[in-house]
Amino acid sequence: MDSRERVEIIRRGNEYFNGGDVHKAAVLFVKTGYRDGLTRVADYYFFDKKQPLIALKYYKLVNRQDKVIEIFERMMFALSKLLGKETTLKVELPPLKVSPKLKIVAEEILRKNRSSS
């Protein structure tokens, strides 16, 4: 799509959003990749509608890692309360997968640095 068409679609999306039809606006914002509009949609679902899982999808689209982490932490807190545990849970990610060749090169660099110290 050319820039003029994109601007028109974003304008329509803003009209839908301001008119209260957030779903139609979101479809248009996704189509154009309009980050500001997608952030407003995410905020709407997170703050106004109290639907963090829907908001999570839109925050991920605009790479708002701070909000993604906040939602995960809230989910972990709610789960701990549901399970009756009072501990603060942290999200642990699986270990990174590293190619064997890269791992060998990294180990060689570390060995060279240790021997030269």
C-alpha cells in the first residue's frame, strides 16, 4: 500500500476508535502497522476493559516489553494467590539455544582470555 492509502486507512481507524468501535480500529491498525494506534488499543483493553490477555497481544505487536513483563508478573501474582502461596514468583525463561559452532568459538575466546591474564 502506498503512503496516501495508509494515511487514509489510519484515519478511518482513528474514527472507529474515537467512535468506540475498537475492534474495527484494531483491524485497520494491524493492517497498516500503526504503532500508536495499536498502543492505544492495547491500553484500552488493559486499563479500560481490564482484559490484560487481549492487551498482551497488541503490546507484543508494538514490542512494549515493559507492558508484556508487567502483565506476566500480574498473572504470576494472581496464580500464586489462587494456589495459596504468598511468595513472589518470577518468570524464568528457558535457557538460550546456542549453535554448537558459536559455543565452541565462545569457549575458545574465554580460554584465551584466561590464559593471557
